[in-house]
Amino acid sequence: MRLRLPLVTCALILTIAACGKRDPVADNANGAALPAPVKDTTPDPAGLPPDNATTSANAVSSEPTATIPASLQGRWGLTPADCVSTRSDTKGLLVVTSDRLTFYESRAVPGAGVETDNDSISGNFDFTGEGQSWSKYQALKRSRDKLTRTETNPAASYTYAKC
């Protein structure tokens, strides 16, 4: 017991001494170099617009600039229930055609500069939905009967099964 008391006392003294040190920020710092706050948006597999989407008055072009590869086209579901056509709540259904992606409540067309090959497409897509328009990076890659959709800002990845 006698040995433990000095150790506890030393630890307490060191902790108090460490807390008493000066703040590492300079006294004359005014915070002018801080970045502007970023509005974080949560990705949505149903393609809903982010909170900071523009209104339709600032709409982006809805004309596709590239053809989506045939291997990616079709109906894709996040869950088996998304592929049931009699359900009205198929929020994870993604329909891919030669010129657009159709989500539950939005549509997207390839924007300028998208890149394609036989089994993938990537680049900025122009979205519209719920009276808003926005542009967002999307990458679609097929591997057998799976389609992986990746997006950025914020980063997210979704794996779909062929319906």
C-alpha cells in the first residue's frame, strides 16, 4: 500500500502539471484562415436529392452526353423486394437504360466527360427529382450479376443484384 500511494500521487501531479500548460493556439490568432463550414449530406440509395441541391430554376442539363453500356442496362435491386413489380415501396430499385439512371424519386443522365467501357461508366451525372437539380459523381461497375454503384461527397457504395 505504501508503494501505491506515491505512484498515485505522482500520476496526479503529472496530470495537473500537463493541464496547466499553455494553449497551443497563438493568442493573436483570429480564426480568419478557417475553412467555410461544409454541409454534410447523407447518401441515399433511392437517389433522393441532397440537402444542398439547387432548385429547378438553376437546373442542370437533362440531356445525356454518353450512352450507358448495354451490360449495365436493366433492373437492379438492393434487396429482393425491390424487384417485385407489384410493390409500391421499391426504394432500392435502380433502372438503367441507355441514357439514364432511374431511382425511386429521381433521375440521372450522364454529364459531360463521363468515361465508359464494356462493363462500367463513371463521371458526373446530372440529377433531377422532387423539384431540385444537382450534379454528383457516380461510378457503375458490373461484375457477373452484381452492379456496384459508388458515389462521392459523401463517399458511399451500393451493391445491386440483377432483377
